[in-house]
Amino acid sequence: MAPDTDARPRPARLRPERRRRSDLVVAAALTALLVGAAVVLWGTSDVVAATSRPASAPIAPPPPAAGVPVAFTEGWRAPSGATVVPAVATPAVVTADGSRVVGRDAATGEERWTYERDRTLCTVAPGFPRANEGVGRVLALYSGGSGYCSELTALRPDTGARAGAANPDAHSGTRLLASGSSVVATGHDYLEVLRSDLVKTLEYGAVPAAAQPDQQPRPQCTHASTAIGSDRLGLVERCPDEATDRLTVLAPDGDDGAEEPEEGFSVLLPGTGAVLVAVSAERVAVALPGPARLLLFDVAGKQVGEHPLDVPDADITDPPGGAAAVETDGERFSWWTGSRTIALDGRELTPIWAVPATLGPAVAYGGGLLAPVPGGLLVLDAATGTVQRTIPVARPDGPVRLAALGEVLLEQRGAEVVALHPA
């Protein structure tokens, strides 16, 4: 027999580790604890039962409008009960219904990406247009149960890829209002603001489980209407110990953190039933009934103007979601009162003109201005409000919100979005 030439020593065999009964009990308890923590994390994560199908390539936007056409034809339509205004998040048109969010090719309506969860959508809106080098975000807010809308997912509009998540304390019926790098979630007694990284920058009102409850100046008040613009957030408050409504302006991203609201001013209004219409860098516009008039306030809260409004008092009522039906193109605000469209100067907020018998605010399109009316669209002179012509559009009666992406004009008709193409 050949000699064993491997002279390396063989390692000694280790005796198996002795496990006491107490060790096994502790190990089982730790395992159960870790599994429980994982289940809690999984159950509160925004990826629970989420189905995401991003686009294989970014969506191409439609060509710009060459002008206001003689006629429009219907291109496509889709259910969108979770939007109030057509959600244009360049380059996509986003529809949202039930629990499903869809990024569509504006020209064809083709589904290019989808995102869906096992929860019901509260609302969907575009926001943060300058985020990620101008790509922006689509904000999908889902129900978290118990009357709250507390599951927010941010998506890239070009591909539908998930871009972040947050857990706001918004109530059912909230609206997401965007301006620059801020988005406010409205509410009847509480609102909060998020910046583009989804960090909360302001909480105001009846803060749930407040860490610093003494920081809120009026937690007992309700919020009737809200508007955001030019790095200012305004709201009309109704407080149980005050005979009239109150106008408050806040910094959406103050210096002292989200828990300590930074007030620009807060003043009592000369009446009740007020509606906050618009906020600019220099003015705040508030409508009051009895008689109908528009009050203007400067940055210090001093009333600097009052203009009569030729609208019925019934038009000046608390808007759904706490947000008036207003659009802006930077030069002017277009406010739909419920029976007519009123244009306000973009800086001073003074009324410029009014057009009766409309169905929604006007929007810019192809160098012109379009306002929805029964049976069509008015083409308006932006400076004077003069009706230049009417473009026929067959649709049911009811409020209409407009938006445009390139040459595609979009109409929100109730729980449906309809795309119109130049004929």
C-alpha cells in the first residue's frame, strides 16, 4: 500500500452545540417578533399588493397646437373618477379610476404605463414640475382606511416608475393643489404641505397626534377653502368663537419646521360664506356674498380693494374639496363661479372681464383662450373676454374642466376624461 503522502493534520470534529430548552424558546420568540415586524412594515408599505407596469420607453408628447382650430374631433375617452381636472403631467395624460392610475399617450389614449394597488384612490394630480430635471411627478393618493387618505405614491409621468412615497394625514375628500415645489393636501380641519422630496413642510389645524400641539394657533377652526401660489398658502377659516370668517396666509415651507406654522397674516373678514379665489405674490382675492363682491388684500393683510360681482349669491359657496374652480396661465386667473367665468389680473387680482353661462374656467390653447359652454367651446379674446366664435362640441350638460397638452385639448366631464383633436 502506498504511504499516505498528505501530512496535513485533520481538523478535530466539533461536538454539536448543546441547545437548552430556554434557548429554543427565546429563539422562537425572536423569530416571531421579527416576522411580526416584517408583516407590519409590509402591511404599511406602499408596495403592498401593488402592480406596476412602467413604460418600456418614455412617452413622446404631442406636437404643439398650431392655433385655435375651426373644429375639434373626439380622439379618445377614458374613465377618471379620481381626478377633478384632467391630469396633464407632461408628456403624459394621466387618468385614474378605482384603484388604477394610467399614463396615456395624449394623441392616441394608448396605455403606456399603469400603477394599481389594493386600495381605493382618493385623488390623483400632477405636482413638482421642476423635480428630477423637469420630469415632474404624478401624485397618487390612496385611502388608508378610517376616513383618511394616507397612502401617497409618487410616479414619474414619462415612464410610470415609482419615485417615492409618503404617509400624509389627509381626510377623505381632499384635493392636491400644486404650486412650484409645494403640494398642499386640503381638508375641512387639517391641511399639510409636502415638498418635492415628499418631506412634510407644514401641518396646520387639528393635527392628528400632534408632537407639539401648542404650536397650532387655531386647531378648533374649520377650513372652508384653500389656495396656493407664489410661495404663499391661503385659507378661509371658520372659528367657533368668531362671528365672521377669517382669512389666513401661511408660508408653505417656513423656517421653523412643519410643526410651527409661519403666518404672513390672519385677519377677520367682514362677513361669512367667504370663498378664497386666488393667491398671487402681492394679493389675495376673497369672494363674499350678500352682496356678491371680491375683496383684495395685500401682503400685510390690509384690504386694498373691493369689486362688485355680477353673480348670484348662490355661486359663492364652499367649493368641493375646499378649492375654487380656478385656472391660471401666469398672466391671468380664470375663475368659474358656477354660472360664469371671471378673469382676474395675474398680479393685482382685479377683475378684468366676465362671460356668463359657462361650464368651467377658461384655459389657454394655441395662442387663444377657450371656455366651455353648453354645446361647445367659446373662443375668447384674452384681454377683453370678447367672444370671437364658438366651436361646436357635442357633450352632455354639466361642469367641464379643461386642460391642454400640445395640440390635444382635454375635457373632464364628471368621472370621464375626453381628448379632442384639431379637425
